[in-house]
Amino acid sequence: MLDYALILSVLLLLAAPLLAKFVGRTPTLKSGLDGFVLVTLIALIATTLLPEALNHTGGIGLMIAILGFILPWIGEALFHKTEEMTHRIVMLIAALALVVHAASDGAILAFARDTAGGTFVASGVLLHRVGVAIAAWWLLRPILSTTVGMLVLAALGVMTVLGYFMVLLAGEWYNIPLIGYWQAFAAGSLFHVVMHPLDVHNAAPQDNTVKAHRVGTGFGVLFVIGLVVTHYWQHTPEVLPIFKHALHHDVDIIALTGQLLAPILLTVVATADVYGRLKDSTLSAAYKSVQSAVPWTLALWLGATVTEILSPELLPVPKNGQILFAVWLAVVSGVLVHTGARVFFSGFLPKFMHHTHNHG
């Protein structure tokens, strides 16, 4: 049965260019897909690429990820007006890292064939593949040529099949430290490319497309929830015996860190609400204050997660906090969807990093 999952995982790659072509001439659909891609790609970076890289490389991997994020700005500062070329280079490197990562998808599908929860694992892989395919094409096509984009998608398919039929080789290859450094750089550079147009390149949705962007953002949130549900529906650690650090372990660390910080995160949100009310004594002012604070609570959560991955002994294991964590997640999801992904994440870019070159 899971052989069909392998075939479907490859066919999904072909859907990405067709979907992009279909929506390219429709501003409303394009804005909606933009919201979906931004949410899913940031989630894939934060829950998959970066944690897996840190598991293999530690603090050095974090430094490399930061380098990947700031390298295009460094290139522009040193070699004026060359950031567009730098973007092409880092995207190609990041795309090749995704190609290597695709082998693990195939290997997981192969091991899932003979396990009780294999169907759920396969569902998670397929959801993951949808996000990677759409996001990769959405980012690659404006920066690289159509031919290069198609070659990258084809390579993703080939590596998935190779990983499926050569699971042990895929696992050994995936555990090579150099791959971890490469993946860390890919995580940082992908984050730069997806975040970069948020400031001055007219990336914010227009009045006639903002509703579609919110809908796309909402579907992105549902997509991420689907990934988490497929993880927790059926724990199957035996599916991943070839990997030193199974994906389920990283997801659990992310969730446990959120439970630990939930009281602090909600306190920040409540403080922002009170500050807004004191400043203007209106619900609108309070909500704007909350809108500004909520993204930074998300950053605090992810920062604590990175700390926990690098130094597990620093943070205690929470015994409860699930309800408070769920409440905070609901607040974040609500603000994210209402604000729209583009505006929600725009505060993470330093204002002094603005520039004027074209992004096509």
C-alpha cells in the first residue's frame, strides 16, 4: 500500500509548477498561496530543517544557520547591488540541501511499510512533501530559471525514490556531519529568502487581496496542525531506526518547551493588552499592542526550543501546562490569521536592512 504513497509523493512535485502557473495570473489566488507558503515554509524550517541540523552539528550549526540568514545582506554591503545574485546562489545551495533531505522522506516511507502506524507516518510525509514542493517552487521560480526549478523538483523525486529503496544508505548519508552543516545553512538562507521581501518590496497584501491572504494563512495553519496530528496520532519510533535523532523527538521537545513557557508567553500577551488599554483605553489600541507582541512570543518559544536542543539540561521538563500552551497557541493562530502571514512576520526584519533592488 505504501508503494502508492511513494508514487504519490513524487507526483505531488509535479503539481507545484501547475498550481503556480494556475494562480500566477490571479492576484487573489496568488495572495492566498503566498500566505500558505509563508506559514508552511517557516513551520518546516522551525520544526524540521533547523532542529535536525542542530542535532547533528550543535552550536556550530546554529552559527552557520545565522550566517545563511545574514549572508545576502553581507554580500550587498561588501559588493553593492549584488544581493540578487547572492539570493540565487543561496537558494540553489538551499534547494540542494532539500534534495538531500528528500532521501529521508523516502527512507521513512520504506520503514513505515511494515509498521502498525505506517499509514499515519506516510500521511505526515505526504503533507510534508506538499509543503516542500509548493514552497520550493514558489521561492525558486522568481529567483532561478524555470529549467533549474524543474531540475530541482526532479532531483527531489529521484532522491525520494533512492532513499526508499536504499534506506540504510540514506540513513548513513543523512548522519554525516557535513550534511548537518549544509542543512543548517539551508535553514538560515531559506528563512532569509522567504522573509526578505516583507519590508519594502510591495509584498504586503493589497486591499483587494487581503482576505485571500488571510484565508491562505489559515490554510497554512491547518496544514501545520495536520503535520502535528499525524505525528501524535500514532507514535512509531521503530519507523526511524536508522536516524540518530528521530523526528518525533524534535517535535516532542518543541511541544514540551512550549508547555514550560506557556505561563510566561501568556503573561507577555496579557501585559501587551493592558499596555494598549492604558495607552488609549480602546479595544483597537489593545489589539494593536497584542498584534505587536504575539510574534515575539513565538520567537521566544523557538529560541527556547533551540536552547533545549543544544543544552537539554538547562530547561526542566514540565509536568503540566498543556492547557495554557493550547490557549497561547489559539491566540497566536487567531492573530496570525487575522493579521495575515506577511504582516505578522514583518516585524522580524531590521528596518535598517531596507534596500531598493528588484525581486522580479
